[in-house]
Amino acid sequence: MKQTLRSTAAAKQRAALDRQYIRRKTIPYKFSEKHKEYIRRCTKCTFNFAEGAVRAGKTVDNIYAFAHELKTTPDRIHLATGSTMANAKLNIGDCNGLGLEWIFRGQSRWGQYKGNECLYICGPATKYKTKIVIFAGGAFSDSFKKIRGNSYGMWIATEINLHHDTTIKEAFNRQLAAKRRKIFWDLNPDHPKAPIYANYIDKYRDLDAAGKLLGGYNYQHFTIFDNVNISDERKREIISQYDESSIWYIRDILGKRSIAEGIIYPKFAAITTSDNDYLKITVKQAQQLAAQHQLLQITIGVDFGGNGSGHAFVASAPTIGYEKLIALSSELHTNTDIDPEDLGDLLVQFVKRVIATYGSVGQIWCDSAEPVLIRGMRKSLARAGLGNISVGYALKERVNDRIFTVTSLCAKDRFLYTEDCESLADAMRTAIWDSKKIELERLDDGTSDIDSMDAFEYSFEHDIKYYIEMVS
């Protein structure tokens, strides 16, 4: 009897508490189908990555999905990070009235847990089980020290590309004992070869595609056009502030990965990442030019790898009168341990492919720093019945003279490339100036593909004077 009375009293107390937490106003969420689908997949996946343009709604999606999991997760302590703690609290905790403190309003309070800023959550939504979300910054090399000592269930991070790698690794380590491990990241587009892609987002994508990533991979790309909460009028207003040919438009509005500062070929990068890439022609169009004898001699440039760089082949040809320069085909081989004879065979395969596609190859220009490899390539070509193709040394003129030739051609829309030149196009989009040098010098630190650039420049540098005469 006493037990029954106690149970009845507890039920009444719980009902009273529930009435206390009744929300007088709901948060006016509006999600497009694209956002809804991403949020649905969050319930099934460990890795959830939202990337894209500004004002696209990426952070809101992750907060909503994170909050939904908080209600039922068996883990008690969770992590929320930004580039700084203030950034994390502003963008994840508040988020213009859509953050965690608003979702759990009346059931949450700000406080501290073991010296860390945190949000305590306890109420009907969590069935009165206390959840603790610790907020921390992650931009600096020693930021990881603030999140040590705890085991976290879930981790939500905003602007993950601004986090230091030691923070990312430590956060992952702190989740090893989680009962329901989940990661929610958002970011604006970064340098296409930024570590956050190479080491995590794209790496996990490839592992997932190969069936080797356990837990599930959920990636979605968003733009401002996917956000139904912004009126068309406001979208037009925001877009009007940008130059549509600028890298910032590509990044902030289209949400595509690109380099923001110091890019060597800004016009090429902007055009080739837009929806109107008029510099790219099809292989079939290039074949028609060759069939109509509009292309002069096809030449191939070869750059040899070493010390972490790759072996690159690029075929190009000028049109009649050197009116245009067309990159026809490119290859990059990142395995620098290739046997010299195998490297010769790779060149033979490339040459045969170019001949099969366009009819001929007139000349091959190679990096003069590797005479032994060049002799080996001559032998490989001779064995394949291609000994009539001359293999010579690249001039290796001043790099900036080569760069400014291409810059001038791009400025006048006199440079074109085919879809068979993706390695070269990617190299041109990511080539940047070295910000640490007073004089203009191309950055060569492994973050961009200098090898494809060198091979391309070797292919046309013997004719630079003709292109310059046309420019002037």
C-alpha cells in the first residue's frame, strides 16, 4: 500500500514537472527536403558532415540531429567545439534561437564541469537523465588539453576546418568508450587539398565506398539556395554583394572548394568551378580540330617525381597561328617508387593514347635534371615502335615567364582544356604564390600539384615567344 502511494506521488510529481516544462512557443523550423534527408541519415550514421556555402543551414541541421540523439543516448557527457569556445557557444549553444539552449529551454542551464564551460540538460526530453555538453575551442595546438580527462559520447563541431589536428585526434580518442558514438561536423569550403579533406572527410568517403568504414558515412553539400528560410529577395540581396567571377562567389554562394588568397590563376579557378566552364571543351571537339588540321604539332611535357612529388605527363597543342593553346590530355602518377623501365612503359601507354585520339605526337620534352630516365624513355619508345618521336630536354625557362604566359592566355580566353585533363585543371586551380617570399614565387610544399604544372609548361615553353607575340 505504501509502495503504491509512493508510486502515485512520484507520478504526480513527474506530471507536475512535465507541466512546468510545457513550452509556450515552438521553434519555427523549416527544412527543405535536402536538409530533411541529411538529418534522417544522421540517425543511422556515425560520421555526419555538412559542407557548403554561407547561410546554407548546415549548423542548424547538425544541432537538430545532435539534440535528437541527446534525448535517448545512454552516454552522459558530450562535446561541442568551435574554433574558440565563444564561437562554439554562439553557433551551437545559441545559434540565433535555434541552438541547444533553445531546443532544451526550461530544461537546461549553463554551468561548469571540471573547469569547462558546459550546458546541463535534464527534463522530460531526456527522461530526467542529466546530459552534459562541454563547450571548448579547438583552433590551437594545445587546445586538446581542455578536452582531456573525459569520455565523450557524441561530438558536434562547427567550422571543423579551423580546428587544429591535435584537437581532432584527441576528440576521436575521447570517444573510444562511447556507447553511441556520433560525429557531427560542419564547414565552409576550404582549399581543395586542405588536411580536413585529405585526412578525414574525403578519406572516410573513399573508405565507405570501398566498404571498409564501419558506422556509416553521411555527407551533404548545401548552398544558400537550399535554405528555404531565406526569402528569394534576401538571397538576391546577398548574391548582389559578390562578383560572380570571383573566388569568393565560388566559395560563399556556390559553396565549392577553392583557394581564397594568393591563387595564381584566379580567372581559371573561378570559371572552371562555376556552372559555366566555357574553357573546357570535349575530346570530340578537340578531335575535330585535329581532323580539320587546326592543331599544330602535339607535344608532350614530362616531369619526373622525387622527394614526395609525382611523375606527370601533359599533351598540348597550339591552334593555327598560335591563336589558342589547348591542353589535350594529362596524367599524374603519385607512386614515385616506380621502376625506371615501368615509368618508360607508362609514357609509352600515354603516347599511344594521345596518338590513338589525335593522330600524332611530334615531340616530347622532359625535365633535363634526369638524363638517365630520359635515356630509358627513349629505349622504351623505340621498343614500342615509336622511336621516330624525338625526346629532348625542356628549356626550363624562368618559372614566372611560363606562368605569365598562361595567365595572359587565360585572361584573353585563349587557353582551353579537355575533360581528359583533370589532373592539370586541378593543379591550375590550386596553384598559389608563396606568401612567405617577397618576390613572386610559386609555392612548392606539396599542397598543390607542381608536377603537372611543370609538365604542362615544358610542353609549350619552346613556343612561348609565339604566344607572347600574339598577346602583344
